[in-house]
Amino acid sequence: MAAAPTSLSLSSPSRRSPALFRVSHPQSKPYFIRSLAPPRRPRFRAITASMSVEAPEKAFQASSLDRKESGILHFVKYHGLGNDFIMVDNRGSLEPRVTPEQAVRLCDRNFGIGADGVIFAMPGVDGTDYSMRIFNSDGSEPEMCGNGIRCFARFIAELDKLCGPQSFTIHTGAGLIVPTIQNDGKVRVDMGKPVLRASDVPTKLPGNKDGAVVGVQLVVDGTEWIVTCVSMGNPHCITFSTTECKVLQVDDLKLADIGPKFEHHEMFPSRTNTEFVQIFSRSHVKMRVWERGAGATLACGTGACAVVVAGVLEGHVDRKCKVDLPGGPLEIEWEEGDNHVYMTGPAEVVFYGSVLL
């Protein structure tokens, strides 16, 4: 059951003229809300919400995405295990339709649409089917996003009105990525080969295993953590333990305190994503993530891939492993034959809408 379109304004209206906001969710009942936000911040007044019983494909085809009004951005909100994105049809240009500053406002969960990032579906380059770019919720641009690429594949299939299993070649900042939509609707993604050489991750930590950083000590906020560094097109620092605690209880971590200290540590010149991992068995782990540029999120696809690679390198897990994230599980496989990492998981529509930039 698809939701009716959402309309809102991200401009800064006068004190006496709050912005317009119309929203509905597939599982919501009609409601009416009036509210005013503090001064000097975008203000919204929710005026209507309604349910739609149209099929998602029909609603999508008839949605405002097909309209091209000047100054209005049409979008679809998607999520992959709770890692949520504002998807923008940018197939007419390689120039994003939204600036990094606008992306920050769009992603604001109190004064905007709310998301972990804005993703642009762009024309393919170098023979690929499409290109993907992302602005994080802080306006920075990551090389790639694992949950985002699954949402991207489903978004493209809807834009092009494709049904059934589909495969695409996607140009990203991390190189060529190939997602495949399966019969069950989940998306399996060939994430390519992990990058392990320290200087390429990048990290200033010295390589201790054929140039890779595997199971070395890193002091963060006075604690000695045992870390492994992996790039899946973007940098990751993975830890399964400290020198004092051999098995992490990840739900007990104060992620908002420790996460930024890893992200901005001097050993990571491009900052880093950080995964804290609890091992249940050789085929099952649980992780929490602090994402570079987005903070604590419910899921990180590239992070789950990096966790399995790091777990194999440290001898903790097998090459095929289920990774539990706060938003749900991902199936990760690091194939020995081609050295590629494969990620399988869901991607779902949240709602359709439009916004006045």
C-alpha cells in the first residue's frame, strides 16, 4: 500500500507564515497537526495526511516525480534496514540537483524530511548503466554506501518500470558496483574486492601483515582497542575487543561518546567509519556502527562487509556470515575464488514526496 505524496518547504519563512508540510505513511491513519518551530529555523505546519490503496508501481508512475516544476524537488524516501535515504532522479545530468548545504537541511529529522543521506541517480559513465553520488547528512560526500546502493537499485527499477530480477552496473566513487534484484525482492550486491593496504584505506597505522593493518593496538580516549582497517571503497576501522575486554558487549557501548573519537582520530587522514563487533559464532556476529559524516545509524552495508573481511583476517569468522545490525541482518560472503565481497539484504520504499528548495 503506497503513501500519498509528501510536500514541504525548506525555505525560512517569516515568523507569521509557517511552511507547508503534507505527509503520509503507508501504515498511518489520517491526521491533522499544527506546530511552530523555534525562530530562525525552517518551520512546518502539517495540514493533511491520507492513505492510498494504489499499488506501489501505479502510485509511483502517477506520482509527482514525473513533473519538473522549477524550484521543486521530487523524491522518494527509501530505507535499507533503517538506514534511510532521500532518492533523487538526476538522470538528466551529472550535476547534483541539490547542494551539500541543501542536503543538510533535507536530512534534518526535525526541520526537514529526515534521512542519513541524499542519493542521486545519474547517467552512466565509462559504459556503466548509471552513476550514483551521495551527500551525507552533514553535507560531506562518501565514496559509496552499501545500504544506499541497494536502495538505488530498487529506485532505478521503479523509475524505469522494470519488474522481476534485474542487474545494473553502477559507477560510484568507489568504482564499479553491480547490484542484482532477486526474485524475493532482496538485492545482492557485488561490492568488489576489499582494499587492505594501509596507505590505500587510508590509515597512518603501520601495516603488520603484507601491508595490511590486522589486529593492532589503537589508543582511543585512553583505551587500547584491537583494530583492523579495511576499505570497501570507503575507510573502515573494525574492532572486536580491547586489550582488557576480549568480547565486546556492543549494546553497552556509549556510541555517541566513542564514535566521534574514532572518526576524527589522527590515524585516519580521511576520517573513518567504525564498527564495534560482538561475536556469537563463526557464522554470526552483531555490530554497531558510527558512520563517517552520519553518526550512529541503524545499518551500514559497507561496514558489514568490512566486518566479515576483518573477522576472517583475525580468524574470528568464516567467509560466509550473518551480520546483525540495529536495523536487521545482512548476509555477507567474502568469496575466496574471486576475492569479491557479496552483500544481500532488503531495500524498501517509505514514502513519495516533493519539497520546495
